[in-house]
Amino acid sequence: MTQPLFSLKVPATTANLGSGFDTLGMALTLYNVFSVTELLPDGTFACEVCGEGMDELQDARENMVVTSYLRACQEWKLSPRGFHLESCNAVPLNRGLGSSSTAVVAGVTLAGLIAGKEIPEAELLRVMTLIEGHPDNVVPCFLGGMTVSCWDGTNLRYVKLPALPDDLYVVAAVPDFQVHTEDARRILPESVPFKDAVFNVSHASLLCAAWAMGRWDLLRVGMEDRLHQPHRARLFPGGEEILTRIRRHPDCLATAISGSGPTMIAIVKGPAGQLSSEMCRIFTAGGVASHFFVLNSPSSGTVVERGQA
């Protein structure tokens, strides 16, 4: 078996975390692995995909790892050396777990690696955000842990907070139903009442402060939201019920729509089996099949392994 030239282990993410719309994100212990097995002439690419997206992502011209790589090469004026890419994907597509961000992070990271350039962290993250359009997935995907990010379209500022402690878990209930980010954004109102804006500022601030201080008892309140979840929860059966019913479970610290959905997450202290099953039962009652992951939040993000050239 040929050893890859470069192998990237890239984590899933859950973004927004309720009140932190387009700002807060957390890495999860569910991974896509991208391996470059051979370098090819400039502009020539081949892709092999197993796991999630194996039927949709084989075309190199449409594969987001390749398109992100080319965009990064353009930004940094690098020669776009071609490559053979093998992807082993465990992150579901279009489910709100950052599958597109794993591809963006991989593509941008590969641009520097293949060119032999040491690209500063801040510049890598700037280009990743430029491609993705918002930072709440790509920043924790690259850095790990929980991150707070601010992006004005040109400048990126970010802070990495600690990962969740080992005794807290993230239950991700994933329905057999896709929500595209564009549709999830289209449903949002163009303006919100001033009191709702204040509500989210106060709750997001509380969430960040509680996370930094380890006040996990405040997560439930800190993750309450009025900007996007009341609208997006109506896009798929079970969303509204999970937000309201599961959050009252004695083992549950907080619930949220993961990214733009339809995956729902719950942060749980202690055994997660009963709560996980209950979340999936709610989806089943709405006529949608589902499965769940019980995950941690890794302190490290994207991991690069270099083979022999």
C-alpha cells in the first residue's frame, strides 16, 4: 500500500450553538480523512471517495477540496500542482455538521503543503473564511475546541476557548433529511425586533463567559436564541419538539440546531443513551428516519501527517 504524501484528519463541527449565529462553533470527534497519494501535472486532479458523499463527490471539477485548493493557490499566487485525492468521509453531507468546511479546510491547507510554503495560521483561516463565507465552522474545524469568531468580509478575529470536559458529551441526532445552507438562510427574516437582538447579544455573551469559566450549568440559558432557530426548526419535522422537550431532560445541559440543520445536538452530562434514543424517537414520530452519534469535542483540530515524498 502506497503511503500518502499528505494525510489530513479533519473534524466535523457544530456551529451557531443557539445564540451565537455565524460566530460560535465547536469541533466534534467525527472526521473526514483526505489523503494526497500522488502529485500530478498542474491543473490535473483525480478523486476517489468512500463513505459519505461517495456518489456525489467523485467529479474533481466539483469537489470542494479541489476548488478550495485552486482558490487558495490563486490567493497566494501559487502554481496549482495537480494531485490524486482519496477521501474517506464520516461526516454526513448537508446535515449541519460542517461537511463543506472539512473540504474547505483540507483544500486550503493542501495549497500550502504542496507548494512547500509555511502559511501563517491567521492567513490560512482568512482564506478558509473567504471561501466558506462565514467563520463559525472553518475556525473550530482547523483549530479544534470551541471558538468565537468575528468576520467583516475582509478581516477575521478569533479566540479559541477550551474544549468540553471529558464528562460532557455532544449527542448529534441526524435525520435522513437534507437542509441546504442556502435554503436555511433564505427562511430568515431581513430584520428582527430590537428586543430580540438584545436578547441574543446577552445570551451569546453569557454563553461565552460561562464556557470560559466552566459554568456548564449556564449553557441552557446561554444557548437560547431568537434570531434563527425559531425559523429553521420549522424546516424539518421534530426540530421544534427537540428544542423544547429534550432541553428539559435531567441529563441535558442544552439543545440547539447544529449549523443550519437538520441535525439537532444536545450537550449531555453523564450517560447519553436514553437521551439519544429519545431524540431519534421524536424524528421517527415525524415520519423521518434518523441515527445518532455520541461525540466529544477535541482540543485539537485538523491534524496533518506527512509521508515520504
